[in-house]
Amino acid sequence: MNAPFSQNQAKTRSRSRALMEEARRYTPGGVHSSIRRMPVDIVLNRADGAYLWDVDGNRYVDYNAAFAAIILGHSHSGVDQAVAREVQGLDLAGLGTTPHEIALNRTLVTHVPSAEMSLLCNSGSEATYHAVRLARACTGRDHLLKFQGCYHGWHDYLLVNVLSTADKIGTKDPASTGMLPEAIARTSVLDFNDLEGASSALRTRKFAAVILEPIAHNMGCVVGTEPFLRGLRELCNETGTILVFDEVISGFRHGMGGYQAVVGVTPDLTTLGKAMSNGYPCAAIVGKQELMLQFATAGGPVFFAGTHNGHTAGTVAALATIAELENGEIHKQLFDLGDRLCAGLSEVASRVGVPMRVEGYGSVFTPYFVDPDRGPLQNYTQLVQRNDDAKDMQFRLALIERGILVFPGPRRRWCITAAHTRADVDLTLNVAEEVLRTLR
Ligand SMILES: Cc1ncc(COP(=O)(O)O)c(C=O)c1O
């Protein structure tokens, strides 16, 4: 049984603390993804709609949404029932293909502009890894161009200059030790939205691929401007470089065709994951037929494999999630609610007198603790220079104590799901106001 909760009371977490102690005995740090480390001990054991509960019975309005993987809401009955039904008939075929895989790939090809063909895998990191290898194979070139603050997964190819500290911006900043120096050396990094820099880099050196989040949600919410995205497309055409949009977050969350459909710029390859399957493991690399046919699945020279690729659970979850999104109603609802929350936070901050600029696109947004009148935030460097990280963290930790679960790190995104309601938003605004008053 869950204890009754009060949104405004500091949480008691004795059971969480005891379980985390046990978790740390068996698992380094007690968590299974380094980004899940929390400054407070929270062990979660229930999820429903917009809410998570910890083992002490405390309820949280969830704005982390499993790092944007949950779009319909937690434990969505339509998705869960479809998965439960279909895995009873077929779990993992292992050879050949299945009708579910065919249906999902048909669906991806139908909706995503760059998708002439599609291959399934299990995580966004796998998808971007395959995209890099394919781009290298097809161009015969080694170098990659990425942008400071974008994250494309955990592999050596692209794990540089993600959450760089101010002193590391402009230098090669690998996010892990143990990475191959050759991989680090072959990945160049520019500021997001810097078309001039990209133009000069691409004309100076031959790159296999340019990869970016068209909306950089790993910095919170920084939209790739239309001239930037269009300019990259033209530069890639001109220089024979493969353009990869990493839409692991933006795909399906911001519209059926991802942000590429919104902005009208079609990359050569696209990576998808997260919201596509409402939290079940499923991801995809999609793209131009002439490139995709180079994969070994078609007899080509580029290796592609994965024991669990196309598992019924993830595949059916993706089909059921996309079916829910197809009539556009949920996207409309997400955009309306996102706008309401962004406007509400800006209004509260300005009334209380805390400098804040809320940048959002649809269901993903970030309240930055910056002077709201100093103009738009277009890249990571500006964010690091202008955001009051200490205040941002204080805000987040105080919200968590009051039952509003956001990622406990500065400048990171918040996400809403179709299960969030106006009442959740109003509650969040009340709690945010209470906290902001203490931060003035
Ligand atoms: C834009 C983007 N690409 C790739 C990834 C890696 O995906 P995964 O964690 O499923 O490997 C992430 C994860 O946060 C992401 O945000």
C-alpha cells in the first residue's frame, strides 16, 4: 500500500535509503546507467500515467519521463496489453523476420521523410553507432563532425564534448576514460547553430558524416535554426558528406515525421528510439535506400547484427505507440500543455523576481536561469556562460523534495507525457512558485 502523500511535505525515504544501500553492495553505485545517479536515494517501485512512486509511498509528478522515452504516460494499458498479448504468441524469432517487424518498418518508412528503408535495434546508441559505420563505409572517409552539447550515445565514436565544463569547451573533451585516442581524434566538434564554422570545416577536410540532434535536447531545448539545418544539408550535398539527424528524442515526440518533417530538411540517415515505443527497448536506423542496402542484412559489406533486434516486445510496443499518435490529437495536446507550462513558469518567475527564460518545443522544455532579456540561447557555450547553475540545481532539488521529479542537473530538459493534465501543470506551477520565492 502506498502511504498518503502530501506534495508539499519533505519526503521520508527510509526504505529507499535502505534499499539503495543494498543496491550499492551488488552494483557499482547502485544504478544501471551513470546518468541515473541521484543526490538523494530514491528507489521507485510503481509507475502510472504521469506519476512515479517510491518504495516509501511518496508520489512524484514525473517530468523526466525516463529521459523522454515515455510519451503516452507510464504503464499505458493499450501498449502494455498489446505487448502482453503478442509475446504469448511469439517472443524472439531469431531467424528470418516477423510480421511485426515488417509492419513496424512499413510504418517508419511511411512516416519519416528520410526513411526509404529501416533496420531495427534496441537502443539509440546502437542506432548512431551503425549510422557512423555506414557513413564511413559509404564515403571511404573517417572523420565525423558533431556539435558541443549534443549526445549520441555511449560509444567511442561520438562520446566527446557532451556536458563539458566551461574550461573544456573548444578543446577535445572525451566523456570517459578508456576511449580510443584515434576515435577521439577523428571527431571534430563545433558550436551548435554555427553554420559558418561548419562550412569552413567541411570545405577544409573530408568528413564521413555530420551528426546532430536537430533540436538539441541534451542541452535542454536549443532548436536548430532553419538556415542552420538547411545550410548543413546543402554543405553535405556539396561535399559528399552523409547528414545524420539523431532524432532519438525528437522522433515521434514532436510529430510523426520527427523534426525533419517540421523543418522540411531531409537528412540521409536518421536514428530513432525512446518515445517511439513508450519506454520499451526499440530503436531504428532509417535512411536512403542506396545507403541502407550496404548493410550485411542485404548482403552488403557493412556488418549489422543484434540477438534481440526486432524482439516482439519492443516492436509491438512501437506499433501500438505509433498507432496512438497517428491521428495527431496527442501531439496537439502535448503542445498545448507544454506551452501552458512554459508560459506559466515564465510568468511565475517574473512575478517572483527570479531571472528565467523558458525554452520549449512541444512537450520538451527547460527553464534556464538566465537574464530573459539577453536574447535567444543558440548553443551550449551561451548556456554555460549565462545559466546560474547553482540556482538551477537548488530549484531542481527543492522540487524533487516536494514531489516534482525533474532531472537533478542544471540546464537539462523536462518532458511531459499525454498523461499529464492541466491539474498536474497547475500543481507544478504552485510548487515552483513556492520554491522560487525561497531562491530570490
Ligand atoms: C539524442 C540521443 N541520441 C542517442 C541516445 C542514446 O540512446 P540510448 O540511451 O537508447 O542508447 C540518446 C540518449 O539519451 C539521445 O538523447
